[in-house]
Amino acid sequence: MKSTRKGFKIPRALKIGERFTLAFQDHDLSKFPHQGRLQDLSPEYLCIDAPAELRPPRGTPVTISSLRNSAEEYTFSSKILGNSCLNGNLPVLLLKTPDTIKHKQRRSSFRVSVTLRARVEWEEIDKPGEFFEKPGVFTNMSGGGGQLFLRQNPATEKLDISIVPADGFVEEWARRQRANLSAKRPFIRRDPYAEACKKIRAQFRSINARIVNSKIHTEDARGPIFALSIAFVKPQENCYRLVRYHERQTLQKGAFSSPHPVITAA
């Protein structure tokens, strides 16, 4: 095919074999972002593999993002030009080649506004052997920490935090892991999907963290609510994945941020 975009240069970050996530605003097309590999490209179109049942109409907008382990992190918007089969058997989507792509700064502590339920445990410095467990609200999360709202200000620096991840995130990653579990243990009697969900939720329990700073955020009839700046002792890859999940949700649906996220803190 002769190029109709004379002098056009394909963005350097786009390389055959590179993997992406494709997210559609219309959830009827794809409930979860689809991962695909760039099979071919030209100044007119990108050819990305896709499940046979994924057939968005021509002109459908789509957001493409690089995977975290890519050499570069970037995102761009495009639209569907059609669908085909590569070499007669591999289902592919044809997307319009973008004029430009937006590069993103790679950093493990990217933060996104999200409100999650949490349970917090600690041992008071002046009361050795006495442990406290309180509900809280975790927000402004990143792979390196976040902000925690509690009704009590812990008299210690060390905390164990258990976070309740969004059901949509758990379901998405459980579907990805289900195939691996089935392949490794083909004779397993338990439901691999339920086992994957349980394993993912367990990865957000008892995260070792420390308090960087604390202050009274607000007060109500029940007393003060404390805002604690939290740093995880070790970077949390699962929290980073959760951040990316909520980032995609924000891009697809528009940002939602409760004006009073600490109201539910016990």
C-alpha cells in the first residue's frame, strides 16, 4: 500500500513486537483493557492482535498505553480503521497510526486519587505487647505509600496496613492469572479463578509501613480525624498495579474524588 501521508514519520517508540493495553470507552466492547502485540505498522495503520470476538466498529475511539516493563512509557489516542486476519489465521485490529504519542515519566511513586478501605495494626511504643487494630481510609496511593486517615493517632512509627482493593481490579488480574494456574496445575480441584482472587487480595494484607508525618485533618461530633503520611518499607508492585488500574478507570470514565473521603473512617 502506497502511503498517503507523504513525509510522515512513524513515532520511534512504536516497534513491531511491542505489547500494549487497549482501552475502549464503550465497556460493551471490552469490559477490561485488552493486551495486544504490534504485528505490523505503516504510516496509515497499526496492526495489533486481538481476540476474535473483539470487533469494534470502524471509527471507535481507543486509548493505547505501553506496558510498565516497556523500554519507554507512553500513551496515545487512536481510532479503529477495521479488522482483519494476519496470514489468514491471526485476528487483528487495524488502528490509525498516531501523529504523536505522549511520553510519561517513569516513576514508581506515581499517585492517583482513590479512596480505599483499610485495617491498620500497630504496637504502642509506651505499651509493649499491646496491639491496636483500627479501621481507616487509604487514599493518594502510590507504589511507595499514600495517605491514611484514622480516628486515633498511633504512638509509634511502624504500622501494618491491610488494604481492600477494588473488586474490578481483583477480577481483572484473576482472569489474567487463571490460565497460568490451570496450566501449572491441570488437575486442581479448586476453582482457579476463586483461588486467584483470594491470592490477589492476600497480597494487600499486612503491608509494612512507617509514619512520615501526622496531623489533625478535621474534627466532627465523634472527635478528631488524623491524616497520616505513609511510606511503605518496601515498594509495593501490587499497589502500583492498583494505581495503574484506577488511572485507566479515570481516563475512561472521568475522575471521581469524594470531597470528604474520611467520613467513613471509624
